[in-house]
Amino acid sequence: MTPAINAAKKAKIPYTVHEYVHDPACASYGLEAAEKLDIDPSRVFKTLVADLGGELVVAVIPVAAMLSMKLLAKAAGAKKAAMADKTLVERSTGYVLGGVSPLGQKKRLRTFLDESALAHPAILCSAGRRGLEIELAPQDLCRLTSGRTANLIS
């Protein structure tokens, strides 16, 4: 059990956990998950943490997409956004890079889910460690993280 799975369980939402053997040589954790689980990459989302100039926020986007810092800053009402420092990410979320989940973080960060997630009845995101994914409805993910949807990819 991870804090992410515990959060879904405690909220009594429907979810499925998918596990695979992570290859440390793999460059993209999200694309590896899609491939090893044989799931359309448009349904597999990665969790990125950005810094808005002192405030860390979470962006959850499709694994094959690139996060637009301008769109994230706009969605968050900030002037600019940049990827957060690895040490800050791990300290504030309680997860290691490649296993950061939007659920069950040590410190709840404002969360933004790319609106493309709403095209799917269920999406997958990290369940809190490399090689572990949680599948849930995007609406449940937003509810559990107090997140909101926005266009985050250009």
C-alpha cells in the first residue's frame, strides 16, 4: 500500500491498481507504464511538479505530451512557471521522481489536470512508486486532489 492507494481507498472511490516490473534504464516512466501494461498512452498520465515562484503546484498530463509552462501559469493565475527542484518535489510530496502521485502527497499542492483526461472514463497515474499505477475516473482524481481541469499542453 502507498499513500496514494490509501487515499483512494479511504475516499471509497472505484479504482484499480496495475503493477509492472520497472526497468531503471527506461527514460520515460509514463511511456514505459503504457507499454508494459498495454494501455493507450493517451489514458496514462504523468505527475509533474512546477514552481510558480515559491508555490509548488502539480500538473497531471498525458505521458506523451509536453507541459506548457505558459498554460500552467495561466491556469494557476501566476506570472510564470518552471519545473520544481527535485529535492523540493520529493520533500513536499513524499514520493521519489518517477513515482510521484497526485494522490496522498505529504503536503497537498494545488493540482491541475489536463482537460484531455475528461475524454476517458478512466485514466492511469502513478500510485506512488515506480512500476505501480492507479486507474480511476478523472472526476474522482479532481475531487480527491481538489484539483481543476485546464488546457496544459500546447
